[in-house]
Amino acid sequence: MWRLFGWSLVMLLLVEAVTGVALSAFYSPSATGAWASVAYVQDQMPMGWLVRGLHFHAASAILIVAGVHLVQIALAGTYKAPRSLVWWLGIVLLLLVLVFAISGYVLRWDQAGYWANRVELGIASGTPVLGGAIRKIAIGGNEYGNLTLTRFYALHVIVLPVITLAGVIGHLVLARRHTPGTWSQGLRQALVMAVVFAVL
């Protein structure tokens, strides 16, 4: 049963990728244009509200389904050797999803995204030794502005997708190696994915 939620996560990541590409075609990563470009997608672009809604809600769904998936694996005890590497790679992927959420939230460049990011960076900058460097790299200067947005945009649409894709492929390959028959439940997997997508 736990395998079914894993494939639903893959489906949700694909939804994020497809809708993310569509959104990036209209997004302007600048302090003067970001909010307006998001408003354009939401209010004027044909079906833009649907694409943005799918992207937003799929991100939340990934966190929920990933949480359920990890709890199932923990309860079943399938995180133990020889599958311990699969487990830890899954934990890393969950952390990457959280970084995706943080980096994507600020891209709206509205009051909620702006202030949430200031709080998050305030917490990160409190990290011993590295805190100041983290803040400087993330902001790109002394104050929030174009460089801040460009850096979070690059992180969100280039760096994180590449790392996550490599992690997902590794996770699936290792899971397949240690669990024969993982991909043999096609009909049930398709049904669960359809239900998750319908709820989304």
C-alpha cells in the first residue's frame, strides 16, 4: 500500500514541473514586475488561475502525501536495512520540497510572501558561523530587491529541480532494487494517482 503513495508523489512532482514551466513563461523575476506578472497570470491569462491553482495546491498536496508516505514506511518498518538508504534519500527529498515551498512563496512578491521570507531568512541568519553568509547570499546585498528575487527564482526553477530530479531517480532505482515487484501494481497506482489528482 505504501508504494501507491510514492507514485502519487511522482505524479504531483510532474504536475509541479508542468505548471511551473507554464508559469515561468509569464513570470518576471524583478522587484517591479513580479507581483504584476503573477496578477496577470491569475486574472488575465486564459486558464491562468487554474495553472497557478494547480501549482499552489500541488505543493501543499506533496507535503501531505509525503508525510503520509513516510509515516506508512515507518509503521511498516521498511526503512530498515537493506532499504535504509532509500529512507534517508526520501528524507532528503522531503527537505528539498520544503525548500521549494520557501523559495516559491517569496516569488509572488506580495506582502505575505515578502514578510514570510524576511522571517525565514531571519531564522536562517541566526545559524552559528554561517548565518551572516546565508543572509548575504540569499538577499544579494544589504536590502531586498531585484537580486533577492532573481536568486530565489534561480533556486526555485533551476537548482532545486535538477537536484530533486536526481534524488527522485535515485530513490526509485534503489526502491526498485530492494523491493521486487514495485512497478507491478499499475492499475492500483493509476487509480490512487487519479484520486489524488481529482482531489487536487
